[in-house]
Amino acid sequence: QTIYLKDYAPTPYRIVSVDLDFRILEEATRVRAQLTIEPRDDTAPGTPLVLNGDGLKLETIAIDGLPLVLSAYAADADSLTVVEPPNRRFVLDTEVMLQPEANTKLMGLYRSSGTWCTQCEPEGFRRITYYLDRPDVLAPFKVRITAPLAVAPVLLSNGNLIDKGDAGDGLHFALWEDPFPKPAYLFALVAGDLGSITDSFTTQSGRKVDLAIYCTHGKENECHYAMDSLKRSMAWDERRFGREYDLDVFNIVAVSDFNFGAMENKGLNIFNDKLVFAEPNTVTDANYHSIERVIAHEYFHNWTGNRITCRDWFQLCLKEGLTVYRDQEFTSDERSRPVQRIHDVQNLRSSQFPEDGGPLAHPPRPDSFREINNFYTTTVYEKGAEIVRMLATLLGEAGFRKGMDLYFERHDGEATTIEAFLKVFEDATGTDLRQFGIWYLQAGTPQITVSDSYDAASQTYSLTLTQKVEPTPGQPDKQPLLIPVRFGLVGPNGSEMSWSGVSGGTVKDDLILLDQPSVTLRFTGIANKPIPSLFRGFSAPVKVSSSLSQSDLLFLAGHDSDPFNRWDALQTVLTNLIAGAAQGRPRADSDLDGLRQAIVDTLENPELDEAFKANVIAIPGESSIGRHIGKDVDPDAVAKARHDLLVALVKPIEARLEAMYRSLETSAAYSPDAKQAGERSLRTGLLNLLVAGAGRSDLAEAQYNAATNMTDRYAAMALAARHWTGNAQALLGDFRTRFAGDPLVFDKWLTASAQASDDGVIERMRATLAAPDFPKTNPNRLRSLLGSFVMTNPSQFARADGAGFRFITEAVAEIDKVNPQVASRVLTGFRVLPTLEAGRRESGKAALEALKSQHQLSRNVGEILDRILGA
Ligand code: ARG
Ligand code: ZN
């Protein structure tokens, strides 16, 4: 059944306050809820009260202390109806029994390695007790937890601890109170035998906040980087947005079984442990980077998500897009801004663009869904962040900050909407944002076409920009968007050209406002033909088909004052060459000479930092080339074209690259800071060229054996595995035994194994999955193997014989019975089907149809399947 935004209506009853009493025992957990409820002023007397449930079994029910007679209510697993509630404030008292041990969906209350923990966003609270489980129902919570002292010495919930003590019979209790009214999705509880590290942070107004990170015993020493990231996040939000933390405690708990990255529960964030634990021998620089980002993200939710939440789940982007923007800004300020921008755009292009251009496309604010869990997507998160970034670009830093201040002032304590968010910026700056708002409502990536001409006689330069969005499911007709184009005109000597006048459209300083289907700008007073540098800093989430020649692009790569566009220009040249070859267009040797020179120039430029250089030599992957081609893609042809180009490019400079590679070797003690990480990533980038373009698996093996940290060791092994070099199996084997017993390192082994390019990969994966000790209930293990395969091994996933497709649909059918969220996420890999050549397209469809007809599927998987099949 489909839910529509247009059907939104507030509940007829409000929940005034919540008292929960959890009695946790090994066999089962009893939950008693005392909900103080009142009808709204306009609720007709006798209106039934309907509470959500999911798999619950009601044990007792009373109102104001009096048990209800059977005819006064109706209860089943999925709902509880009080037929005729009192027409005044009353207390509804219910009790249910839960089996957290048997909860493999990992939503609601479940057990992870012995620890009881919760995940409630978006609709998990209804698996704990009958409730108005929607984000616009806000209430203060008091939570009493009783549990055996021996198994669960640590008892945590939201807010402040107000009491604790002995409860007899080997039990103890804790009483938590969260004074901030919150929706149920922000509820959390943890009970277990956990170690911890503690620290404190003093806010700008001088309040001391106690900080703690809880984890499995023995892992405490791996939590310090997360703690450091937390303190830096707290300070940054004060500096940049004037936002202070509001409770006396902030707790983080790391758990091993978790459906996604982490969760911003009020005062008690719960994390997937892979986003907490850090230690140089077992995690990589990339892991440190994500830990810092996600710790910040969840902390920032305290203001953008918790203090101000969403009215309904259609508004998810209100908190997620904005919070991703905030965490991106944090990382940019803490590390290198241009490098972070490249990183974020690479991510957007590799995951959001394919979503937006395929059968799963949806607006950042959708208007209908069957299963809300399927809408925690890169469109809601990352495109949502790009929309906020465009807003900041349009309004300028000061205007944007004024709007944000007004947002916090006007909506604190509310559950609100995208419209209200846009309105604060209109009111604070007097800007009309009606056209801009279409970004939230319209799916699809705008395609920008550029053409230009120069008239020497009149010294006039004309630039035409055209926008177009292809139809997406349910949205055949598209409206023109307001697109901010940050730009510059680059002159023949590489410097910025200025103009004496411009007509034909709106240009403010270095910003063109593209607000029509097509705009032609005429710049006067231009002495020479310029090269346009458009969408500097990736000022809008669009695809650009540029009219620039390869030599113009290479010129920009060497001279543009905007580092993002320097990087992007070279990527465009590489992509064009590989895609061209894959489609049978021959390339000239001279094309390659210029490209090679540009790469060497970049590598030898002392002014550029190493992380930036690493991005420049990162050759676009097969998936990225496939997406550029767009349709009738043959992944084998793409892989071959990419390989051929690498060989032709690298061979003549192998010795120079090897010398640079060797010069980056260091004996400095490991530090995860951006500078050292940048040096390692450049070294890895060079190794990649040498392995892929010159067959130097000897260098990978040497690096693997000499490595003194996981970053270097993993990179070497993953490269060997990817190219399935002669020594790949030996390195994988060594890695597996060397780190046996560490589940998070096993994930790295699974990922590297899943990326192997040889035809044996599927059989090996089947064997891995079928091993009796493979933990099929753990999302990290499943995603590392299957998620990596579908998203990053296109030539094996989309194998011509259909074996890759069938392997995945069979695995999805099995996982769906255990954890539908993980299953449906893996299945989204099939969104690539429409881009493939006919044979592969058909065999992919056949695998999906078999999945549909042969299995009883969850709502999660069913929805994704139907959308991909176009049903
Ligand atoms: N709100 C969490 C975050 O962004 C993620 C919750 C994801 N929930 C889901 N059902 N996928 O940090
Ligand atoms: Zn979030």
C-alpha cells in the first residue's frame, strides 16, 4: 500500500508525556508504557485513538488505572485501537513482551553481541510499544530500565541520569529523563556489559558536558579518535553556526550489528562500530576520515534533526540534506577544502547520479512511498546537501547564516517542513526562492549544454547555457530550475579575464543565474577568445556536456584558478578517451601525449598538495565510464578500453612513476592527519598506475609485505585482488590469517575479494557465503561482500552469462528473510540494467522476475523490485 504526502493530517490526539519501564531479562523483555494523552481542541469526542505497533503482543491495558473491557479496544500485532477514549487528558497504560534475541531485522529493541540496543528511526519504536510512531508527535520521556547486574552493568537511555540503584534478585535499575520533547524515532536504550572512555567539553557559555564512548571491553583504546572528532565537532558548531549542546551528558555506544552508519538519538548516539574503532594497524586513512565525518554528522543532528525535526518522513531531506551539508563543511574546515569537494563530488557522481538517472529516481522530497526505509538514499542525503550548498552560494555566506539563525530561532522545538526551511531564507534575505524550491520536488540530474563564440571585431564573447532534465518515473514533464553557475573566463596566459559589460541574463560577480531553459550571455570588452571555466567548485549538481576541445581542457587542467575544475578537466579528458575507445572510436597518439604531459606536470608541481595530486591520477573507474556512455554498455569493452589506455599512458613513464612512488616511502610514525594521509593516497595512486598500466604486481607485493599500517597494506592487497595478479591469492590468504578473528578487518578481505576481476570470483563468493561460520545476520559482513560486488565490480556483476545477476538475486532472497533492509539495499545494484546492452539487460530482468515469482518478499525488497522492473 502506498502512502502519499498529500494525505498528511495531524493526529487527533497528542502525547503529553511518556513513562517507559523496561524489565530486561535473558528470556524476554517486558515493556510497560504509561502515555499521558489528550485530544486536540478540534477532535470530536469519541474519535478512536489508533496507535501503531509492529509484531507486538498486548499483555495488559488500562486507562487511568482501570483495566479496559474487551469491547473497549482492539489489538493486533500492527495496531492498537482504543474505541472511545475519554474526552480529556488521560493515562493509557499498556504492557507488551518482546524477544530482542530473535529480532534479526535490527529495528526496535534487539541484541548485538549480548548487548541490548535499539534502532527506532524511522518506524522501529512501534516494535517496542504501541505508540503514535510518527515524527510530528513530540513528548518528554522518562525511562526506567531494570536488568541483571551481571550481564548488563551499563544501563543507558536519552537525557540525564536521575536515579539508579539495586533492584533485588541480582537486578539493578537506572532512571533516565530527557527534558526535550522528542519524536519516538529519537528514543534509545542500551543495556550491556561495556567498557568506556570518558572526557568532557565546556560549551562557549561555560557549561560542562560529560562525554563518554561505550564499546566492547578491550576496544577502549580504539575510541580516542572518535572522542577527539566529537570534541572538534562540538567546538565547530559553536564557531560556525553558534549552536551549543544542550544536555549535561553526551553518550556514544558502538555496536557490531547495525543496519547503517549511525543514529542521532537524543544524547545517546548509537554507532556501527566500524565508524568508531580506529587504530593504524587495522583501519585505513579512509576509515579515519569517515569516523570523523559521521561522528560530526550525528552530533550536528542535535540541532538539525532533534531540536528541529521533520513533520513527516517525506521531509527527511530537511534534516539529512542539511546535516550532510554541515558535516561536509566541517570536514572542509578541518582538512583541505578542495580535496573534500572533489571527494564529495566523486561520491555524488558515482552513487547519486546513477540513482537519479535510473528506475529508482525520486525527488529529494518524495511525494509517495511504500516503504520509508527505501528512501534513506543518496538523493535525500547527498543531493539534499547539494541543494543546501546552492542556497549558500546564491545567498552568500552572510545571507545563508542569517537564514540559518532565523531557522533555529523560529522553529526550535518543532516538527517542520521543507517549505518552512525555504521560507526562513526568503524572510531573512528578501529573496524569492519559489523557482529554487523546485530542486526539492523534481527528480533527475539536469543536463547542461554549453556553446560559445568569440567575435574579435566587437571584442564580444557569447556563451550559451541550456538546461534539460530527462523524464523520470512518475515525472514526464520537467520545469526549468534555478541553477547557480560559478564561473570565470580564462585568458590565453591563464589569468582571469574581466569584462566591461554583460547582457542577456543575470550575472552577479562570478555567478551566472541560469533560470531559463536557455540563456545566452554577451560579454563585452574581451580582448582575446577566453576558455570558459564553468561550475567552479561544482556549484550545482548537474552534468555538463562541454564544447571544449581536449587541448582547452588540458589548458584548464594546468591553469584554472579553481582547483576543482583543474581536477575535473583532466577527468573529462580521461573519461572521453576511454569511453570513446570502448565505443570503437580510435584515439590518436597525440591525444595521449598531451594527457601524459598534463599528468606529469601535475605530479611535479610543488604547489599542489599530495592529496590533490592523488585525485588527479585516479583514473575514472569502469562504472563511471559506463555511466558516461549511458546506454547499450558492454562492461567488458569498457574494462578493455580502460586497461589499454592505462598501458599506453603509463608504459613510457613507468620509470619516472616508479621513482616518484619510491620517493614517497617514509619511516615517519603513522598519523591519520590529512597531510600524511594525502601522501599515502598519492603513493597508492602511483602504485595503482604501475600495477594497472605496467603489470607491476611485484611492487604491490613488496608494499604489502613492508607495510607498517593498514592503509598501505590494504591498498596493496586490494590492487592485486582487483587485477587478479599472479600473487593476489597469496596476499589475500596471508591477509585473512594475519587478521583472523577481527571482524572489521574481515570486512576488508570480503570487499577486496568481491572486487576481483577474474571469472572465478562468483564461485569464490558463493563458497565464502556458504561457509558455516559466515555470520549471515551481520549487515557489515553482507554489505562488504555483496554491496561491494554489485556497486564496484560491473564486469562480473553484469556478466554476459547472467551468473552475477543470479548470484545476487539468490542471496537477496535468502537475506530478505533475515533482514529486509540489507536485502533491499543490495538489490538496488540492479538499477544499472537500463544502461546495459540488450543481452545483459534481458538476463538481469530474468533474474529479477525469477526472484519475484519464486519468493514471498518483504515490502522493502518488493518495492525496489517493482520500481526497477517498472511495474
Ligand atoms: N538518521 C541516521 C543518520 O543519518 C540514519 C538512519 C537511517 N535509517 C534507515 N532506516 N536507513 O545519521
Ligand atoms: Zn543523518
